[in-house]
Amino acid sequence: MQTRTIPIGEWRPFLDGFSRQHDGWLVNVEVDSLEYGAQPEIEDLPLAGISADTVSAGEGTIEIFVGREPDQRATHTIAHATGLALEQAESGADVALQVKAADGTATLLRFRAPALPETVDHVVAMRTRR
């Protein structure tokens, strides 16, 4: 497993590209805190996008949007985000995105099935046309 830290100045363009590349992929989101441990927030919903709003030099807000149908849409907001890292398998497939916050919590977005985007682009495109 490889981890790549994304500098705060690159959050917006990185997350824009990440969102386009993984649009519709099934994700799970969990929040890990010292007080409560790991808690699932979102389970097996299609990724609709991730955005970043950099507030100051050291932190910003990241929002994760999921769901296609009105009854399954959800937004998970990480306020005071201080770190963003991408975990990749040895094959180069994206496995998870980790967001750290100033309060010590870590939000982890995991793909249900990590794969190289070029191996699923056609499948995702066909599924979204239906």
C-alpha cells in the first residue's frame, strides 16, 4: 500500500479530477475519532463528487457527495480539514481517501472494490446511461 499526501494548495484540482475519475463508484465513508472510534457514516452508495473550499493557509472544508436517487443523496462535510491523503494499492488502484481534521478525527472514503479507472470506465458509463 502506498500513501500520497496531497498539499492543501492542490486539494481543489486533485478532488475535481478524482471526482470525475470515480463518478458513480460505490463508496463507504467512516469517521474515526478518539472519543467514539470508527463509525460508519455512508455505506455502498455511488460517489457523486468531492469538493474542497480552502479557508486559510492551514485548513479548509471538504464535502463528500453521494447518491444518485433523491432518497439516497447525502453530503458528509469535514470542517477544519488539515490533511488529505490518497491510499493506493501496489497496482496503482485507488483504495481510499483520508481526510484529517483539526479536532483529530479522520474521515476515510473507501471504494467497495478498488480498481484501476481504465478497467471500469466502460462499465460505469453504461450503468449511468440506463
